[in-house]
Amino acid sequence: MKKIFILTGEPSGDKLASTVISKLMIQNPNVEYLSVGGSNIKNLGIQSIFDLKDITYLGFTSVILNIFKIRNRINKTVDEIIKFNPDILFSVDSPDFTLRVAERVKKINNNIKTIHYVAPQVWVWRKNRVKKIKKFIDHMLLLFNFEKEYFDKENIKNTFVGHPLIEKNDHVKTVLNDLFSKDKKIISIFPGSRKSETNVLLPILLDFIKLMNNKENIYSFVFHATEDNKDFILNQVNNSGLNNVDVVSDENIKSQILSNSIFAVSKSGTVSLQIASSNIPSIIIYKLSYINFMIFKLLVNVKFANIINIINNKEVIPELLQNECNAKEIFNTVIYFLKNPDLIEKQLNDCNKTLEGIKSKTSSSNESASILSKYLAF
């Protein structure tokens, strides 16, 4: 029986990996799996060697403070992969963790094929990483077509598979009428999947909701949570005294809530593609510590935080970062958009044009599963 070890480093990677593996399980049912994964991979019946929370850190200072713990997790992960002896090491995103593991595994056992999904953003910073990656990654699966030039230049085998967050999912429909009042308009809120970023953004977002309620109590706010941070967010919401806020983690319900929303406020990240794909207007927020922000400013090669803005080289979706990431600025920006439908229409049109340029032939999960299947056949 063929074996695959799935290696993720945070909830978003866990979700991306699960979309691919669920398709691969249909194409190749006789494969044995082991992982470093979260709730989505576990829902596929795949064991994780430890809790994903143990390696999910945000920012340079968090990494430094947890360096010994991270090193210990890397060592243990490498040992478990070598012991499992998979045909394929399928690593997903979180390059500072997953690629370090992949590099060490390849040195110990060169027969293990290393396939990485979600290329490190060499177009943002540390372009020279590509030369190093060449030594230990057999195949790179790209979410964006413009990334090919960076890997083609170094003759790294790569395939543009597209982004799964812009795929249309045929989930079983859930009746939302019983969950939300029909007389209130839904605003979706994405506070991040990591507890470290949720810690920063959640108080700001709750204050934003209070400002919205003070102006017009006609909205229902829904936090889109992961299974890992749902309870944390729920506790904070309950302590806030707000009665028009819900927290959901079920992927089917989240997808339908987003589709029925009039607006979204989202932390910076790839979830913005899912929001745009659902044809919902939005703004982007993010906040780092001063030290982390200054380090990022010194290292990054792009002007924007959001991928849609980066692709267009202009602010299609407003970004409220650092000092601008506060309750009052978020409130003012959301109200301004809601009062100007022409701005919303322009944003949605620009987003739709962008999404058309990054779609794959079929779907990201199907394309990626097909690549894995080919390697299993060797």
C-alpha cells in the first residue's frame, strides 16, 4: 500500500490540504496516511502526530520566543516521517515550518518524493529562497500563474493548479432562516485562524460592532471561526454584551452565510479570495506589533498586503493596516461603502476580472490530486 504524509503548519493549510486529499481518496482509495494536521484532516479519518496549535505562531517575535519548542516539533516531525517512510511527503503552506522539515527529510531519505502545495511568496520577499528550495522539493504546486516564472527560472518542476478558495463548492444547503433574523442584514467577519492574530483583532472588531449598533441596529454580525478558535471567540463575544453577534465554524454554514452577507470585514490573507469569489464587497484589516511591522517593512517587496491588490498593483480592496486598524476607521470605511453602491460595484467588477485570471482548468483540488496520483503510480 502506498503512503502519504501530509504536513501542514496552521489551520488554513489544514483546510487546503483536506480539499486535495478528499479528492485523492476518491481517485486512489488504497493509500495510507499520517499527518501533522488540524480538524479538517482529522475529519477525513487521518491521524495527526500532534496538535496543530503547538506549531502555529504569528510574527518574528513569537517565533523567537518559541524557537526551542518549534525546533523540538521539527525534530519530532522529521523522525515520525522517516519512521512512517511515505512514498510522498505532501507539505502545504507554512514554509518556515514545512519546508524546513522537507529539507531535512530529503537529506535523510532521498527516495521520498516531496511535493509542496502553496509556494512560498518569493515575489513578496526572500527571492533567493528558490535556489535553496530546488535542492529538496521535487514538485511545486502553484496557486497563481504569475509565480511560474520564479520557479521555471531555476528549473524547479511546477504546476499551476489555481486557488481552491475560488472554487464553487456544491455543499448540501442548510436552511439559514432559523439561525438569523430576516429583518437584519448580515456582515461577515473573519478575525483570523491563529489565536495570536485573533487576540489582536477581536477586541478591535467587537468595538467596531458596537459603533455600528450605535448608528443603526439593523445588522447581524457573524464571526467565521475555525474549530480551534471558535470557543475563544465565543467567550469574548459573550463577555461583550452584544446580542446581534454569532460565531460559526461549520464550513457549509459559513459558506452560505458569506453568500447571504452584504459586506465582509476580513483579516489579511487568502480568505479574501473566497470573499471575492462569493461576490461580496469587503475591506482588509491587519495589525502586527511595532517590531514585527518594522521587520516586514524592511523585507517585503510589494506595496500591498492583499493578493488581489498585489496582482492589480492598486488598492482594489481597502486595506486598514497597523494604526488604521482600529474600530473607528473600520466603522467609517464600512459605512462609506454601504452608502456608496457605485464603489461596491466597482470593487466587485475588479475582483471578478482578477479571479478570472487565476482560475485553473478544472479545480485546484482536482489538479493537485492528479499530480499526487501520478507520483503514486511511479
